Amino acid sequence: MRTRLLGALCVLIVTGCASSPPMRFYTLSPVSAAAGENANSAAIRVGRVRIPAELDRVEVVQRIDANRLSISEQDRWAAPMEDMVRRVLTADLNGPANGLAQPSATLNVDIEEFMGDASCNVTLTASWELKGASAPVTGRESIRVPGSGGTCPASSLPMPMSRALAQLSEKILAPR
């Protein structure tokens, strides 16, 4: 009886110590060509960024269909989504040469949707307001970055999501 209990205890200890799958961490990155075009103009400060609650989490979220989401336990964002979006938009809008310039305009962004689907198609829907020395400029953009098709792991989403933010920056900088 003791031998069986010791054997069962050893099995529990060994299985309890077994490693779980490793966590992988991702970030969004600036990729906009528009940043270089705006490098000589006044800087834009990215102020408020609102993210929907279902996306405001550390796990990477992927849309399965109209009513279902997949939340990846092993694929996580390296920082809060709001902070990453603010950092990337700032870089995409201003470029590296304008990083120290005094901002003359403030951009506020309300993101309604920002995620990829099972085929890596990324949808970004956002309303924005740019306040500066002149009258505020507002807009609402719906951006879709086509995926690669086929099966799309969560690890494939950060780059098309970064491209979607770059396209949003380009639309904000477009002459009105």
C-alpha cells in the first residue's frame, strides 16, 4: 500500500514538474513610408488611445467568426496594446528625424476593431481627431490588410497589424 502511494506521489510530482509550452512575446513596429514624408513638418503627439475591452489584454486575440474569438495563452503582447499603438503611431506619423521636435498637434484615436482572422486578414477600424493650431480635423478609417490565406497562427499577426497602423498614419497625414 505504501509503495503504491509513493509511486502515485512520484508520478504526481514528475507530471507537476513537467514544463508547459513556452510563452512567446510580440510587439508592434513602425513600418510607414509616410513617416519620412512628415519628418520636416511639425511633430504630432499621440494623446488618447482607446482600445476595446476584448483587445485590451496581454494575450493575442484572433477573430474566428462574427461571434467568436480565440485568445492565445502562449502568444502574448510584450506591452499593453494602448502603449504599443501610441508608440507605433508616433513613429509612423513623425519619423525618427522628428522625434525631438516640439509637438504642434495632438492626435486622439478611438479604435473600434483591431485584430486578425484565421487567414491573417487584419481589420483596423478607428475614429481619430487631430487638434492643432487650426480647426480640429476628424476622420474615421476602416483598413483591411490582406492575409496570406490558409491557416494563420497568432504569431503571424503582429506584422500585418503594424502595416494597418502604418496605413492609418498615411490616411491621417493625407492632405484634406
